[in-house]
Amino acid sequence: MPTYQNRKCKLCANQIKEVDYKNLGLLQKYITKYMKIVPRYYSGTCIKHQKRLASAIKRARIVALMPFVR
Ligand SMILES: [Zn+2]
């Protein structure tokens, strides 16, 4: 899990505009070991990308690509 030192939004840095709910490799970086969405103050993600990530993760959960809890 990222630390407080990572303040830059990694999605902005890598110029990722759309977050796909099928891109599990990316989504898994923004999930804790109990499958919760990592909060913004931890990951340093910007508002726009955090919102996109949250929707993508929720969508992935509904289509059963990702568990709700562990
Ligand atoms: Zn961003």
C-alpha cells in the first residue's frame, strides 16, 4: 500500500485518462488487503481519478471480477 510520501497522482503522471473496470492489475493497486478502496489521503490520487477508480472498482465488484470483502 502506498505511503503518505507519495503525494502525486500516479494516474495523472502516467497520463491514464480512462480507468477500465476490466483492468484488474491497475485496480488492485488501489485496494487494501481487505478489499476496501484506498482513500485519497493514502494514495495521493487526484479527485477526478479517485472518482473514476471508485466507480471502476464498484463496477468490477458487481460483475464479480473482484470480491466485495475478504
Ligand atoms: Zn489524477
